[in-house]
Amino acid sequence: MIALHAVTKELGRGDQRRLVLNGIDLVIPPRSRLVVLGLPGSGKTTFLSLISGMMEPTSGWVERRCVVSATGGFARHADVGMTVRQLIDRLAPLYGADGREVARFVAEFIDFGDLIDAQIKSLPSRLHQRLNLALFYGLPCDFYLFDGATDTKLPGMSERSLAAYARRRNTAGMILATSNGRAALDFDGTAGIVFQGKLTLFENTKDALKVHRELQAEYGSSRLRHAHPKIPDGKAQR
């Protein structure tokens, strides 16, 4: 279970400081599927970062009675000279996982072979990306967080990624933050919209998409930097 208690988040400094999320109260039950829609700059990614623990709220607090996936790359956890296997050994206990099983999954998922003992800094960019994807699915979580889409654009990884996604969705909750209507429909979960600092929940994804498309028509793809009118319909979180 994940719960947000009066969570408020401000970003920026000085004259650029702005209120992104304002007093969000939300309970996400175990194994839930939640898609959060929003225009660019509305706070979707900030919402995920708060849930994952990558960001701290300006006020309020986030309760996590579960293991939540990371929203960024894993290389930030590596010391200078650390190998892939050593990074896995560092991460596995944090997720309650067996490091040997995670290493085996990673090696098979991306055909790493002996590179499992290579220094992370020596890996080319494409392998860094594949390693992050393998660790994302290889480290067991109660909730998996997706920013933008659930599929991958990495060449040659789509089929493996879809298979791993299908396995994890059978046992874990998932949260997708996106502005893409097709991705939201394919995700097939409950839905909400982040707008004007508030989270508005809807009974189904189609109802949320209708309002989301109205907002897209009015504001286009411009990033939100000013006050907005209240969202029609739905149940606003207070």
C-alpha cells in the first residue's frame, strides 16, 4: 500500500518557485493499476518521484508499506570502479532479493555474459540503458513505476521487455504517468489527472481521457506555468 498524506511539492527557486502539487491525499491499495494523466509540466513525473522516494515533499508525507521501483537509472548507486555484479550485490538487499538470482536474470535478459563482471563506467551508453532496464525488472517490487510508457524504445529489447512486464503485472501493482492517450488505454487501470496542483480521480480511463483531451485542445503541448481553471467533473483530492 502507498498513501500520500496532504502532500505538497514546490519546485524552483526565487521568482521561479512554483507550486506543482498541492495537498494531495491518496491511498493506492496493493496490486493496483493507476494511470496518471497530465499535460507537460503538470507534475506527473514529480508525482512518481515522490512515490518512489527520489524526492521529498515540501510538506505532508508519503507512506510506503511496500517496495517501490526506482524512477531513474541505477548507476548513481555505483562507486567508482564498481562492477555490474557488485552493484547488484549492493542493490539486492534493499529489495529483499537474492543477488545471485538478480545477476542471473540480468545476464540472461541482456546477454551480458562476462560483462557482468565489467566495471560499469566502461560500458557503452547502449549497455547502460539495457542494464537499467534489466535491473528495473530483475529487482522484485510491490509497485513498478513508469514515466511516459510501459514499453521500451531500446533496439532489440521490446520482446523481452514486454515478457518481463507481463510477468510483473501478475504479481505487483503498477503506476503509469503519461500524456499519451493510447498508452493510458492500453494500461487498463483506474485513472486520474494532475492539473492545477490537484489530483482528480475518475471512475474509468475513458472518462479521464475525455477531460485530458479537452485540456490538450485548450492548452496544447505548452508547459504549464500559470494558473488554470478547475477541472470539470471527477472527484478532486483535497
